[in-house]
Amino acid sequence: MANYLIIGASSGIGKKLAEQLSESGHHIVGTYCKNETHSNNPLIQFYPLNVLDENIVFDFLPEILNGIIYCPGSINLRPFERIKPTDFVDDFNLQVVGAIKTIQAVASKLRKSDNAAIVFFSTVAVQTGLPYHTQVSVSKGAIEGLTKALAAEYAPKIRVNCIAPSLTDTPLAAFLLNSEQKIEANAQRHPLKRIGTTDDIVNMVEFLLSTKASWITGQIMHVDGGISTLKI
């Protein structure tokens, strides 16, 4: 049984990941920010945590951590000239600075594991330029840089990888998928002719955390229906 910390485990990919990892017998510590969250599953414990707080404390963690998955994110799609500089800063604080504070706070617990792994999330829009995606691409581009730098610094003890999805059916993306017409239009943009599911993403996370991925680090894994590399 492994111990995993999921930042942002109350909904979407984080919630699905907590459920799937616990089904495999792992102990999950999940955090939530706004809506109080509980679980009847004895292998899942939820704790309040706001990564935007100046000082974040993880006094509720076990002594050894086998993995950290950092899930907080946002999807703010607007024309570049309508985005205030402070909006970029807010996204950066949530998606990058929050991740940095988390890793710095618990790295010593990861070092005690024989198979430690960190998984971040980026977006297909970093590699594939998309209109109205500057706000999200700036922060996620930084996450990809952080992934590679940390992977180099923490090797060989801690593996660090990042998943870059395309549009996935989660509460965060609900406004982009709130009609059958939008779902179909977005599906047709992908070579595999569908949008992503939480299962698609969570299965990759579980793989990257496992010993099956013990020779994989510093990678940006594109789970995106082929949209980043294929034109058909």
C-alpha cells in the first residue's frame, strides 16, 4: 500500500484519481479548498487546504509519501488584450507557486520512499498554440519547465512527470461542453473523434505513479486524442 497526496481531490480528475487509487488499496490524503469534502472510504481522508495561503502546513500527512499529484487549475479563455496582468499573476500563483510550495513542504517525505513520483498537469495548448489560451498557457508552460528542472534535480530518487491533456469532460470544462452541439464539435477536432474522460487521464496518472514507470521521468505525456501531433 502506498501513500499518495492529491492536491485538489474534491472534484474532477482529482476526485476520480482518489477513488481509483483507493480501489487499488492505496492510502489517499486529499485536499479541498472551498467546499467541505468527506469520504466514507477509510482509505481516503480529506483535509482543507488553500495553496494560495502564504504559509501552508501539511501536519496531517504520514511520515512517508510515495507520490504527489497536483491538480488545481483553471480554464480562462479570453482575448489576450482583455486579460489583466493581475489575472496572469493569479493563475500563476494557483498553478505554479502553489505547486512549488507543496513540493518544498513535503519533499523530505518523498525521499523516504523507494518509488517516489510527482505528477503535474499542463495542457495541449502549451505545445499547440490556440487562440484565447494565453492565460492558461503561460502558467502551464511554467509547469512544464518546472517538471523538467525538478526531474533533473531530484533524479534518481524522485521521478517527476507531467500530463498535458486536451479538452476533458470535467466540472472545470463544463462551460465548454454544456450542449450536445459543443460536445460533438469539440470531439471532431480530435483525430480520435471524442473528448477526453477522467478515466483517460487517471489511468495515465496511475501508470506514472507505479513501478511500471520506474524508468520514466522528466516527460510531458500528451493524453490528448492525438490533437497535438496529428492532422487528419
